[in-house]
Amino acid sequence: MKISEVKEDCRFFKGDIPCRPSKIYNVICNNCNYYNKIKEKILIIKLGAAGDVIRTTPLLYPLYREYTNSFIVWLTNYPELVPLKKFNEEFKCVSVGVDLIKEFNLNNIIYLKEINFDILINLDKDNEAIALTKSINANKKFGFILKDRFCYPADQFSQHKYLTGIFDILSKENKKSYQEEIFEICGFKFQNEKYILNIETDLSVDWNLDKSKLIIGLNTGCGNRWVSRQWKEEYWVELIKLLKDENDIEIVLLGGSQEHERNLKISDKTKVKYFGNFELKKFINLVNCCDIIVTPVTMTLHIAIALNKYVILMNNIFNPNEFELYNNGVIIMPDKDCKCYYSPKCINKEYNCMDYLPPQKIYNAIKEYRKNRKK
């Protein structure tokens, strides 16, 4: 075989090791029936946060429809959350996803900067993301780029998302969900495409939960950055006491390492189940055991949406229009206006708005869900 016969434009070509069809079926390029020619090379830059990576995955559907023969690369801080395409035994694509996931690090940046992409989509406004968008070669660039020393829209499609990001008054007037905005940035129309999140069944655990009951997961934290979203510990305890009066409900506390001590205290006071904090894939499997998730705006929110769980979202500092719950949840706001719009810490000296989101309000939302479920 001559080197000129090597099909470098094939989706499965590796360049340094045998491709999978060659390894499995012992074929080479000049006698291979699995040749899959790439038409466009697309790079997605969505580094974080974890929840934002998950809620960006619906974008893969229109990309797959519009660019059927494309090779998609995703650069991220959370490679475990990005779905890979799956292929059957005949190497036909059977799922929506990406072809290559690259974790954000120097080695991969050096590699990506030497590739000529047809399309680059950057949905992050962070300095490193916009700088990369400017320096990586691509025929078309969507999203946000570096202009002088600032973030700037790559074209007219990104202007709405850009302006709502720099002016609170415009952000508060926004009626579009995050999904509508990112689809618009790429020239698509959002049609209720769902999140994509793969469950690793080999990580399934017997969590000692009574599956004959309605299992409610209470995600008690909001991380260390956006502490203005925090619901006080006493309210979680009060909510649990209300729920424990129902005999057919099982309660489990959810959270990461930052919520560990808080969950231990709540569990000790209420005697509800708390299994500890786990690595991400195992945590996803625990969330998948629940029927309802009660949570502030965190990664757990987006995991729950991806798993098609009913969500009771406690929101105070964000525009509620930005959340797409796919008609499978409700957003609960405090009774008093929040004066800390998009502020990591509460700046209101008069009152904390989350103190005006009483446990009874969450309990009533759960009761309403149960009533509608029985219809």
C-alpha cells in the first residue's frame, strides 16, 4: 500500500496507531468498507462550569442535523460530562455526541492551535477562552472572541447574549432561556432539544432506598462562590419535618464536599439518609435514584434535568427565564424581592431574601406535584 492511499480525512483515522476498523477487522484504507469521510471540523469551547457544560449539550442535536459528516471536538474542564458519539458494529453512528473530547490543559491547547477548523464555537467569556478563540484558526467563529483586552461578540448572532451579560437592566428584561440564547448564537432555533448525559451503569450502587416510596433528593448547598443562594440549615430541617409526616416518602440528602458537614448536621438532627459525597459519576447515579430534586441553582439542577427528574428549583438572584425545565419542574422564588441580582454574596443590608422563601412553600410544591401525579 502507498502512503498516498491513506485516507487521512476518515473519521476513524488516528495517524499514530491503527484505527478501530483496522484493528478489529484487519483492513487497510485501500480495501476498507468503513471509510467515513469528514466534511467539516468543528471545535466547541465550553470549559465550565459543570452545570453549564451539561446544559450546553442540547446544541449537539442541531449540529448533528446541519453538519451530518462533521468531526466535532469539545474543549472543556469537565470531559466526563461531554457525550461521545457511539457507533455500532458496522461503525455507523447511533447517537448524538462529539468525536473527540479534549481537557483544557497546555498540551491540548498546543495541539488544537495547529488545526484548521471549519467552525469554532466559543460559549465562554473567560479570558482564556476568548484568547483561544482569537488564536485558533477557523473559517467561521461563533460566540465570543478577544477584542483588544475585552470579551466581544464574534458576530451579530452573539450580540444579545453579550449585552445581557454586561448590563443588568437588559439581563432582567431577557425572556430567552440559556438554550435559546446559545442556539441563536450558532444560527439555530431551539426546539426543546434535551440535555445529553450518559449514565455509567457499572457505577450503580444499592443505595438502600425504598423504591416503593417517592424518593426526594434535597440538594442542600450552592458551592462557595454564589453563597447568596444559600438556604439556611434550619429551613432544610423544617422542610424535612414536614415531609416526614408523609409515610410514603423517602428523603435523601445530596451534596458535594462543600456540603458534607452541613449534611451530616442535618442528617443527625432529622435522621434522614445521607450517604456522603462521591466522585461525579457515582453522584449522578445517586441522583438518578430520586423522583424529585429540590435544589438551588447548582450543577445538581442540571444533572436532574438531564435525568428527567422533577425539579423544584429555588431561585433568587438569576432571571428565571434563563432556566429551561422542559415542563418538568417549578421555580420557587422568595416572597420578598432579591436585591442581589447576579451577586455572589448578599449585599442587601435590610434583609436576606432567601429567609423569605419558607419551607412551607417548597412543601406545597411537592404536594402539588403529588396531586398532579395521581391524576
